[in-house]
Amino acid sequence: MTEQINIALLGSKFMGRAHSNAWAKVGRNAEELATFASQWGWANASIDWREVVSDPEIGLVDIGTPNNVHAEQAIAALEAGKHVACEKPLAGTLADAEAMAAAAAAATGQTFVWYNYRRVPAVALAHQLVRSGAIGRIYHARACYLQSWGGPDTPLLWRFQGDIAGSGAHGDLNAHIIDAVRFVTGEEITTVEGAIEHTFIEERELLDEGAGGEIAGSGAATAGAKGQSTVDDAVMFLARLSGGGIASFEASRLATGYHNANRFEIHGELGALRFDFERMNELGFYDASGDGQTAGWTTIDVTRGGDGHPYADAWWPDSHGLGYEHAFVNQAADILTMVGGGAPVVPMPDFADALKTQKVLHAAIESARHRSPITI
Amino acid sequence: MTEQINIALLGSKFMGRAHSNAWAKVGRNAEELATFASQWGWANASIDWREVVSDPEIGLVDIGTPNNVHAEQAIAALEAGKHVACEKPLAGTLADAEAMAAAAAAATGQTFVWYNYRRVPAVALAHQLVRSGAIGRIYHARACYLQSWGGPDTPLLWRFQGDIAGSGAHGDLNAHIIDAVRFVTGEEITTVEGAIEHTFIEERELLDEGAGGEIAGSGAATAGAKGQSTVDDAVMFLARLSGGGIASFEASRLATGYHNANRFEIHGELGALRFDFERMNELGFYDASGDGQTAGWTTIDVTRGGDGHPYADAWWPDSHGLGYEHAFVNQAADILTMVGGGAPVVPMPDFADALKTQKVLHAAIESARHRSPITI
Amino acid sequence: MTEQINIALLGSKFMGRAHSNAWAKVGRNAEELATFASQWGWANASIDWREVVSDPEIGLVDIGTPNNVHAEQAIAALEAGKHVACEKPLAGTLADAEAMAAAAAAATGQTFVWYNYRRVPAVALAHQLVRSGAIGRIYHARACYLQSWGGPDTPLLWRFQGDIAGSGAHGDLNAHIIDAVRFVTGEEITTVEGAIEHTFIEERELLDEGAGGEIAGSGAATAGAKGQSTVDDAVMFLARLSGGGIASFEASRLATGYHNANRFEIHGELGALRFDFERMNELGFYDASGDGQTAGWTTIDVTRGGDGHPYADAWWPDSHGLGYEHAFVNQAADILTMVGGGAPVVPMPDFADALKTQKVLHAAIESARHRSPITI
Amino acid sequence: MTEQINIALLGSKFMGRAHSNAWAKVGRNAEELATFASQWGWANASIDWREVVSDPEIGLVDIGTPNNVHAEQAIAALEAGKHVACEKPLAGTLADAEAMAAAAAAATGQTFVWYNYRRVPAVALAHQLVRSGAIGRIYHARACYLQSWGGPDTPLLWRFQGDIAGSGAHGDLNAHIIDAVRFVTGEEITTVEGAIEHTFIEERELLDEGAGGEIAGSGAATAGAKGQSTVDDAVMFLARLSGGGIASFEASRLATGYHNANRFEIHGELGALRFDFERMNELGFYDASGDGQTAGWTTIDVTRGGDGHPYADAWWPDSHGLGYEHAFVNQAADILTMVGGGAPVVPMPDFADALKTQKVLHAAIESARHRSPITI
């Protein structure tokens, strides 16, 4: 980067930390580091975000706040001529997402959505392999995002409050795997054929005023008092893909044994791919077009820049594993490249693209509630 | 076995071989071996089955024929006072299955259905662990049976002909995993909430007259001529369990990369279980009730009779792996035990039990065709 | 088999059962079944083996007795003009093994040694891949056979008595992996460069008179009384291969957590192979000569006859897993083929071949005891 | 850290980058960040290291230079009263290492050695579990560090030059696993019983003057001209542990298929542990003291701070995987804690401790060259 861009970060919890780390690492060698450091301090100081998004010093506004305020903040920033990077899902409601995409279409700034798993090297490689024709016509996609921190002992965090979070596992987790299937297959989801939305734990202990914990265990519950969980604990749905294939999706916070199992399996006429974030440095590939005698699932160690693996060159020598945060840094780097007029390593979702994922999220819930298929 | 029972086997293809092997091994040390050997030779000779099922020498009729003749044969045998063991699914249609269950209820003979995977030691152990309370209240069941031999080069075998097979992957594969989820959880499936039935390859090459291959590659196709495939290649559905949990099922013959991936994952409040037949001697168990510091998925080698693993004692010293056929032998042994008045190692499905699985199969197809939920 | 051959089986414990099962299955469709059945009954009756090996009705003598009687029985049988199949290791001592190989060289009968793991399909495929040049010049072989039944609670079975067993883990387990490395690489072991022979548990409880348990837990120990274990619990050694590579071997009965981990890894200039009997239906293959971007360890499901996997055609449709016993049946089939003048699927070890393995076993112990390298 | 410490970094290649990243991340929120940034710029400017180590502004000297200059730099820094952190192995020769340990004993500064894998969370947890008695008396340790970048196409980098590197795979890789076995078991290696040191590729292409690549592929070779490799490509050795157990070690740069397989297996009377850096966020644990029916290898996801996993709290929410660099950051944090008078999370190797590892490295080479056991 020869040009400097000042970045304002809105939000300071889990995603705030993840984004901060990403901006810091991608800019480590550059002048903007000092600038960023002061912005970060400032963001933490909770100054009114309306001043920030109209501050002429700021070039890009990064939104890591709860889903229900994305639209207001993003639209204000776009109207102020800023570039906007927004945490996923694009919004808590379809109406908000549509307004954001409309604002983006009318704005001069670029938009980016933090579907960061696209930049996990294994997922980026899966995208490249499908695009290269390695698996041919797609028959099946099977995606799950399974966690287990939502047991009965977890109190009523904001993530269980529908008015703030928009939804539960669905917007938090299905959003990622819908985006992943769209990104990897290059196809759109055309109908939801059936869905289940389910809340296993209907009441949870209330948190003390102000505790506001981020995740399980981080907030002390007020003894005894309970409140209603107003989000799903799990959502599953079946769908059709634009290329003629069929797909299933499942998100849960009660999949005991899995902590962060963001995974997909995609089967095509010529081969298949599979990924599990719990082993994020590996991509499974089955080449059905070669010699049957040695055919099988190949576990690709995707950290080998010398072998052409996306993003690996930016990090350590081959086969020194990467972690969760590196996808964020990869995305921060691609965003800065795009702001400078360059092309990202793999396609970046903008608001228009993220609106398509939002429509699938919406259709799945409609399908579950009306117990009927929904065409998107 | 102190008593001798003569067994007649109907059917001579894949299942005919599997059953023959099972009866032979379970009886190796016993007098009935010689009797069986002659029966087997006789069965291969294709003598009219109606004579067989009324032969006073015969005590048990084992039916391994195509699904569309199960009912006629089984009912005749039951009416002749025989015990009847029937290959799964119970029948090609719900009406046939209901008639069979009714005949069984009225008969003096016992009935048995070859849902043989119940007697894969890992699946039997999963059943025992759930029954012992090891995973508590069940939240999720996720079951797939994935194969890949149904590509466009596979000709129009009988398994692709709806009038003979009843269905495609659905009756062949979903039948197994519906039974497995019912068996392991001890719960019933109460509604199908949505389903997709799909045929990817609509036309297949016709086989030469009389070729009659059993599976992929085994029959030479007639150059050029094609016929219509009248069964599904894949069926997926979402369901609710009687205990309040939710479940998904998927069967496919086009899941490239998987050859025999009969697998399930079951998540409960206290733990979780997972199984994949491609590693049939292993059961995955997650104990969420113990020390978190050493919690994780434990891969149990289930071939350890000394440690109480079901069926392992009947075979080799601990940790000498078993294969596909041993589940059949285990079932043959349990059937003979039951005919003799004893109890099986784990519950055996009779016609009434298999009718419940058949109802789920039927509901899933109804749900897919009417694009609507179906209560069972 | 159009010709009939009568087989006498000497020995009736673990290996006796494994061999019996093998002969029974391979001959199931053939006339010799009845003959075998009577032989098996006869063998169990413990009639003097000297009569058996000179019985003119007998064509092949199968020796499954303890190591210290192999030589006497095999030589007598060879001198009587029989074919001889002998359990591994060839003998309890190098002198016995040399006498057996000399007798075999002078005899008219063929000899066979039950290094049965050669006929586990994955190991046979590894042999074929190396021979086809798939991994090129060999750099490394790393072989272990790890069990854990030899803890302090296991009593003084015959396998812990040096005068009967010849050695402990070494002859029992290293014998298998020495043979496997020789078989798969096609190279000989030229020197042992260093070795450790170790007995962790020096005293074990005496068994009741006549208890004679085969393995852990199978014999009740006499309270209190202890005897000296006179065999190794573990032996490790380092070696050089005739092609310039280097190798390590390790056998243990105290490798807690592993029950039957017979495994090897072989690294060549163009690729690598790995195998673990605990997942016996899988072979790991790394092809270093292809596209780096999709390079990785491929897990080959070796049960696919349609894809040319050795021995798979004899069993079930593709991808229906095999078990421990099938390697014995495969060997029995190859022995009968060879007796009939045919060729085995993969090379069969005769006494001359097994003597080479015995020399390595001997050199390793010499190296451990003299704390010095030994050239073979 | 309330106190500030200025750090000088010597060395600027792979380890220079790894260390820089570590210091930067551990100090991100603190005042020393700005100080470090200027030091880093300064270190890159290649000013004479003698000035640096005597600069009164500097409190800690971090040495990431080639092995043959560690001693001179470390001793000078210690004599100047600095704390010293040194890359592993401690030195290129035993004499250098002894001089360094002597200097450390006489100095006021603390010493630290970058055996960074101790601070991979899985390895730290293995140490804690052994110390807690989870596996009891140790029978076996089996450690390998397998890479494959040393094929015939790799040119004559400094790592193949004995006068600079001291040794090849041995000092580079065996150093890590010797330290790991000592750290995890808490035992010392008392004798080397046998060893092989081997150079497969004796001549390699010369690099262009000044190319000085760090690893495979990073330097353009001069067409044709070759030079002698003067280091080992692989070293294997067998050893005895102070607690009575036995162990094997193997390091290779020609283990085709493995890129960074730093792994160990440790078997004790009550349980076992296994680790492979290629899946660095997992620790395998076998608990042999519990219920046999559910016994098996448990794969512990070690990134769960809430479950007491070492170092996990410093990073992301549970189960968001860590990468290679985090062990360095963990070590930087522990070093700064210790400089401030605190205790590290798990024991930190100082020069005296690292000298013990160096003695084992030395004994293994002596054993290989003299073809004889060596007592340490």
C-alpha cells in the first residue's frame, strides 16, 4: 500500500478483537499502523459513531456491532462517501439488508462483508478447484455449522435475544455455510424445500444488569430469574441449487461434541471436496477421474505456498499451520488491495452478494414457519 | 443349538450370498451344517418357492428376493406356520408391509427383518450406551447413507426399475439409517417436515436380455439403447423425534467419494455418538459429563470382548477387526437363539417393528411429492 | 480346485482357529469341505502328530503349534513327502529355522509360511505399488507392531516362557513387520545397527496347573505365586536396507492404547505408503510426482475389486469391509492354488524366504545383547 | 507488564520473522510496542551486533542467527548483563553449548532457549497431564520429526553446510523432539543404545553468490556446479530414559509425504499420549484406567481456555484454532513474565536445561559414528 487509509472500527467484542487483529497484522510494516493504533484507542472510547462515520479523516468504516444496527451505521457511512466493511450476516432482517444493498448500489464507496471463512486457505482452494473443473457438475452439497455452547446452563446472552441478534444459530452459523456453499460451488440456492427451526432451551437465566457477556460462561447470571430465549437453537433446511444439485444445511448450538465444526461436503460428477474448520489447514479432495486403484480421499495440507495454495505465501514457510485469525488478516489485506484498485485473491462478497445469502436465510425461516417450500 | 432347524433360502444374488455365509458360519460346529449345505444347493436350483414354503421339513424361510415379492412369499410362509426372516426393507410398498405385519400378528411363527447393521458391534454398542443414559436427552440425529455407484455409466439394473425395486436409494439406503436412528435412540420418528426426492440420471443404458447384473459394472449394456430410470438417485428429509429432538436423513447413489458411508451422529445433553460404516470397527463417543480438560471424541475399538463389547466374544481375540459379513452372522446367531426361545444380544426387528421404518420411508416420499410435512 | 487335497492341522489355540476358519472358507463350495471337517475334528482329538504327518491320506500338513516344535514337525512332514504350511516365525531359534530351510530344499513338497499380513489387501496393494515404481528409490521404512496386553496383571502364559516361545514381542510381532518391510520394499535388511531388548515386567503370577490361557485374562492365576518372565516385552532396532535406505522396527506388548497396531510407513523418492492394521481396509498413499496443489495423503479403500485391488474380488461387492480372518483365507486360497501348480496373487514366503526374516530376528537380538552392530 | 524492557533481535530470516511477530503480538497493548518497532527497524539495518549487545538501552538480547555464532553473541550479551533468549539448538557444537551454559551460570541475566514447541498448547497440556500422573510409569517414548524438503532438487543452502549449521536434520529437528520428550516425560535420556546418521543426497547444486535462500526453492541454483553436502539428511537413535523406559528418535528431511510431522507417542502404565504438529490443535489421550467399554484414543481439542487448557485463554473464544506462530507468542509472553519476576505457564528451558538436550544430540552422533552405545 503506498496510499494511506484511515479506518474506523465500530464494535468492541469478539468481532471487534478479530477485526483489530486483522488490520494490525496486515499493516504491520506500513505507516498506517500508528494511525490505526490511535483509531483503535478511540473506537474503544465509545465516541458517538455518527461523528466517526462522517469524519473526513476516515476512509473506511468497519462495522462489528450487533446485527440490528448494521443498516443504520452502514447507510450513514456510505452516504458520507466511505468504504464500508460489515460483519456478517449483512443485517438482522431482510428489509435492513435490502436497504443496505440499495444504499451500496447508489454509493461511491466499495462495500465488503466479513464472510471471513472464504479466506481460510482450504475454503479458498476449494473454490479454485471447483472453478477449475476439478469436480464437474455438482450433485450434492451438505453443510453444517455445529457448536455446543448453548446448553441449559448458558444464560440469556444477547445472542439469545431476537430483538438484538435477529436470530440464533441461523444468522450466526447458517449464514457462514450458505455463503460457503455459494462461494465454493459458484451456484445460487433457488428454493428451500423444507426447514425446521427449533428452540430446545426456551428459558435461560437472566444476566446481571450490565454483565453483557459475549459467550458462554462470560457473564454471571442473576440467581433464579429467568427470561425467554427468543431465537432458534438450531435450524436445518433442504434446498435446490441453480445447477440442478440438491443441498442440506444445518446450524446448531446444541451439537454436543462439536465446538466449531463449520464443515461442508460437495460431490460432483468428477470428484468431491470436504472441509471441517476443526481441521482448518486441511482440505479433503476425491478425484474420481484418475486411476481407480489409488483413488481415495486426499488430505491436502493447504499451507504450501510453493504449491500454489492461496494466501499461504503471505505467512510462514510451507506447512507451518495457520489459525482462526489468519482468515481475517487475509480479508483485511484483500480489502486494502481492493480499496487501492486491485483484485482480491478470491472473490470478495459485497453488499449485493451478501444480500443473496440473506435471502436464503430469510427463505429458510419462512419455510420453517409456514411449513412449506419457498422459492427465492 | 440343541435343536435342529432346517432353513430355506429364497434369493441368490448379493443378499443371497450374504445370508448363506451367515447361516453357514453360525452353524459351523453344529449338525445343521450338512442340512444347510443341501438346502443351499437346492435353493440355487430355483425350484418353485411355493413348494419350499410349505415343505414340512422347513422350519424357517429366509427371504432375500427383490422387494416386490417379499409380501407374497412371507405371508405364504407364515400361513404355513414357518418362522420368517425377511431382507429389508420389509416391502416395496406400504400396503405390502402392512399386510405382512398383519400376517405376522396372526401367525404362530416368529418374524425377523435383516436390518443387519444393528448387529455391527459399533452400532449395537451405541444402542447400549444410549440405553444406559450415556448421552441423556437427545437433541439431534444426523444420518446419511452415501454411495457413488449410480453415475451416468451405470446401466439400467433392476435397482433402477421402480416396479421391481419399489424405490432407489430411499428403500435401499434410507431404510437402513431410519432403522439405525430408531434402534440407537430408542425413539420414533413422528413427522417428516420436508423432503427432496431426486433423480439425477433420468435415462440409463439398457442391459442385454438376461444380463441381470447386480451392481455397477456387472452387466454389459446394449450399445446405444436407453431406458427410463424410474427410481430416485437420492432422497433427503428432515424429521422430528418422539423425544423432542430433530433429525436429518440422506441417501444417495451419487455421493462421489463415498462407497459405503452408512453413518450417523447423535447429540444428547450429556454426550454424543458417531459411526461410519467405512470404519466399522470404531465408534466415536463424546462424554460431555466428565473433566473438560481431557474431553474429546474417543474412538472406541469395539472389537474387545474382554471389555464387554457386544458380539466381540464370538470372534477373534480382542482387536482383530471384523468385516461386513459378521453382522449377518451375528444376526443369524440371534435368530437361531430366538427360535430356540432365547433372547438376542440387542433387540431384533420383527415385522411390526420394520413396519414403523416402512411408514417413515413412505412419509418421506409423500412429503417430497406433495411438498408438505407429513405426520406419521 | 478340481483336485482334492487332504489337510492335517496341528495345533488348536488362536492360530488353530484362524487356520481352520481359513481352510473352511476357501473350500466352502468344494468337495474337500467334508474331508476337512473330519480332519478338523480329528486334529482336535489330539492324536499323535507323528502318525498324522506320515498318513498317506494327507497331502499337506499345516503347523500351528508353539515355535519350539515347528522344526521337528515340519521336517518329519517334508521327509514324508508332504507339502508343509508353517505358522510364523519359522522357528524359535535360528538353528531350527536353518534346519527347516535345509529340509525344504531337499524335499519334494512345497513349503509355505503363515506371514498372513502379506494377504491383507492393503499390504498386498502396497507391495504391488512399490513394484510398479510408484514410490521410487526407498529412503525410509518405519515399522511398529504395538500391543498392550502385557501389563503387570497378565499372568505367566506360555508366551512369556522363553523355552516355549523362543522370544516375546520380538518373534511374535517383529517377525511380522520384518516380513512386511521385506515384502513391500522388495529389499533385504543388510545390517542391524543398534537394538534394545527390554523386559519391563520381570515377574508374573503363575497360572494354575492346566489353565494354559492363550492371552491376557484367559487364565486364572494362582494367588501369590510368581515366576520369572524369560522373554522380552519390547524390542526395537535400527537397520539398513539393501537399496541404501534406513529402517526402524519396534515391537511391544506394553504400548498402552494400541491393541493391534501393526503398521509401517515407507518413504521413497517419488511417493510414500503407510498402513495400520487397526484400519486394515485402508492404505495411505502419497504421490509426490503429481500436481503439488492437490498433493496429500490419499486414503485408499482397498476393498474395491472393480478397481483392481488384490483379493477384493473374492469377497463382497466393493467397499464392504473385510476383517482379520480374510487374510488367512486369502493365504489358504493361494496355497491351494500353488499346490495345484498355479501362482499366488502376491509372492508367498516359503521356508527359504522365512529364513531371511529369521536371520534378521536373530541379528537384532544379537545386536541388543552385544550392544554392537551385526551384519546379516 | 508495568516495566518496559527493550529487546534487540539478532538475525533476520525465518526465525527472525517468527520472533519479531511474537514480540509484536505479546506487546500489542503495551507501551513497549513503539520501542520494539524502532528496535526491529534497527535490527534490520544490520548494525554491528557487538554494539547492540552492549547498548545500555537494551535489556534482553534475542539471538536468531545461525548456530555457529550463538555462543559468541550470547556470551557477550550475558557478560554485558543482558537477559538472553537464544534460538535452538543451543549451539552448533557441544563445546559451544558448554561455554554458553557456563557463562549463563556466572551471569546476572536470565537465559531462555526457543524450544518453542513446549508452548504449543497440546504439548504443554501433555506435560501437565504426565505431571498430574495421568499415564503413570512410562514404558515407551517414540518421537519423529519428519520433513521432506531435502530431495535431490534442493540446492546447497546453508542448512546443508556443516560448518555453518553444525548438523542437518539432527540439530534442526531431533533437537526439538529430544526437548519434547524430556519436557513431557520429565525424565532424562541416560544412554544412546544405537544410532544411524545418513546422508542420502551427497552432492547438491551450488547457489548463486549471495542468493542465500532459507529453504527449498528459495534460491536459484547455479546451473551445473555442485558442492558437497556436509550434514546428515536423517538421524535415528534408540535410547534409555531415566525412569526405566525406552525411546526412539528419528529426524529426516527426506520423509516424503510429511512436511512438518513433529510427533511423539508416549505410553505409560495408566495411559498414553500422542501428538502430531500437523494437527497442532489436537492432543491424543488414552486413559487406560477407566471403563474399558468406552476406552479409546480421545482427541482433545486443546484450544478451550474455559476447560483449563494452557495458553488458550490468551487467544480467541474456545475452539478457534491457533497456528504455528502462537507458540512463539506464548514463549515471548512467558519470557517477559519471567524477566518481570513471574513464573511461566510451563517450565522454560534455560541454557543449563538446553545443554542437556545438546548432550543427547552429541551422544547420538557419537553413537552413530563409533557404532557403539554412549552413556550420557
